Amino acid sequence: MVKILIIMQEGFSKVEEIIEKDIWGTLKEFLDLGLHVGSGQNRIDITVGLLLLLTVAFIITTFLLKWLRILLTRRMEADDKLKFISVFKFIRYVVYVVVILLTMSAAGIDITLLLTASAALFVGLGLALQDIFQDIIGGIFIITDKSVHVGDIVEVDGKVGKVFEIKLRTTRAITRDDKVIIIPNHHFISDIIYNYTQNHKTTREKVIIGVAYGSDVVLVTQILEDIAKNQQGVLKNPKPFVQFDDFGDSALMFSVNFFITDSFSDPRIKSEMRYKIDAQFRENNVTIPFPQRDVHIFQRTPFQHSQVGKLETKNGN
């Protein structure tokens, strides 16, 4: 029994020796194959083992990033998912660079020199691409918080446009005169942007009109209400209403307020209403006054009788 145990122990020892020297030794030699540059602490080894380690790290990183993308975009609409994919492409490249550096460091390669040499380059690129990064971050916020949608009517720097495309870096809108305005996305997180249709498509608009003092304000109110009620494009509910805004310098100021569902065509509707207001005011003898100014002339020194006589003599001649 003892002899059998001794024989088995010797057999295991031989197997371990074969595995350690032959199989593992051969595998280690294979993994150590590659390019060896330098010596000592500055030695760089680009081996088969390092390449295999990088490959495994890439596979694991790709799987984790894909899982994270699915987790974050599972409740997004199809269009937003497509936009967010481009964000993850950028993130994936950054993560890959970090994985490469960490893998090289784990393999014994000193990456301090590489990081020091590239630090100035990264700082320069960061400063040069600062606006682009801000636009990308703005695009991410737009996609995630739903602050702007395709079809929204926005006002940027006094220009009104209807959004027809939202990209990762820019948002494009068409203005009322059929011109395309390209808005960098960082404006949506740093500037005040008016979104006419953020909550709903219905907006309240108004036309301001002044009438002469002494006009029949009840008649003016009735005319403005009738025009608003019968205007095409103006909603019946909520009902239009008229406000007596102020006693102006030259006129009584009124505003007719109404609700529409297409703010983009707002100027056309207002123009048609102004035509009708002018016609109805003429028909009902309601005057739209011109601006009036009283000019008072003050003379510092009164005319002398002798000066008046001279003027009369000159005029007589």
C-alpha cells in the first residue's frame, strides 16, 4: 500500500513537472514572444501576452458599454436612441484609450513618460475643442431632459424658427422666411431660449391698436372682438378678448388678445386682422391718430420797437 502511494506521488510529481516545464513553459515562451525595446526600467515589451490581454480587455469593455447603453436608452424613443449612440461612440473611444493605458501599466510598461508627453497635447486639444464639448454636452441634455423637440418653435437672438432636426452638436430650425438657422447646442444650457410650444401648441398672441381720444370705446371693443372671433386660424375656445391697455400720449391704447395653435404663422394672422381693423374703423368713423407733439417757442429777449421798425422797412423794400 505504501509502495502504491509512493508510486502515485512520484507520478503526480512527474505530471506537475511536465506541466510546469513543458506545457506552461512553452505557453509562457509563446506569450513572451514579441518586440522588446530598451533595457532596465525603460524597457518596453510588446508581446503576444500583452496583445491578448488588450483583446480580452476590449471585449469586456465593449460588453459593459453595450449593456450600459441599453440600460440608459431602454425608455427612449427610436430617434433619441440613434442620437445617443453617437454619444456612446465618443465615450467608447475615451474608455478604450484608458483601458489601453491601464493594461500597459498592468503588464509592467511604465506609462508615465507617455502621459507626460501627451499632457500638453491633451490640454491644447481641450482648449481648442472646448466649444465642441459644450455643444455635445448640450446635445446630451436636450436628448435626456426633452427640453426641445422636433416641431417646437423657439426664439434665439430675436429670430423665431421651427425645429426640424436635432443633432448631437447642433440644432437646426427653419425661420419664417424659409431660411435655416443652425443653433449650437450649448446655447440651450447657457442662454435664455424662448420655446413657444414647450408645454403645448396653443399660444396667446395680441394685436395692439390706438384710437383717438373721444372715440366710443364700447364700439371699438365690439369691433375688435368681432374681428378676432371671425378670423381664420383663431381658436373659438379660449375666447378672444379685448383689453383697454392705457391712456397713451396721442391715443387710447387697446389690445385684442387671441389664441392660436400655429405660432409659426402668427405674423400672417396678425396682418390679416390689421387689414380688417383698418377697414372697420374707416366704416365706423373710428380714427387712428397720428403721433402729436405740442411745440412751444420761448424767446429769451423781447423785440424792441426799433427792431420791429427795421424789419418792417426791410420787408417794405
